[in-house]
Amino acid sequence: MFYLGWIVLTLTGISVSIAAFLWAIRTGQFLDQGRARYLPLRDELPLPKGASPSRLPVEVYVLLFAFGLGLLALIWTVALTLLRMRG
């Protein structure tokens, strides 16, 4: 029972990684490798057509949600470990 928190944290991390990788493949993130290698050297990226700068894209909210889940899993795992060590 001591390792349950670490197993849950590991499985959560693996699941999120696989989901992000499958999303990247499905949306074609890896299609243009030649262009992608020079993107960090550009001064600024153009906004997509129809995007308003005042509103955040959906991807930002998804990433924040995934970050929050990972942070909660880490806090839960550490708390569970500390409680098991004390008792």
C-alpha cells in the first residue's frame, strides 16, 4: 500500500504523455520538420487567421488542466508518503 501513490503518479504521467503524443500525431504537429527547426530563430510568430489576441486558445486551458492534475497527483503522493512514514 506504500507504493500506491507513486504508482498512480507514474501511471498518470504516462497516460498524459501518451495522450499528448497521440494528439500531436492526430493534429499533424510533426509533419513539417524543416520549418519547425527554424521557428525558435524567428522574432515573432504570426497569429492564426480569426484568432483574437484577447482570448486564450483552448490548448492553454487544456495544458493548465493537465498541469493542475499532475500537481495534485504529486501533492497527494507526497502527502500519502509522509503520512505512511509517520504512522
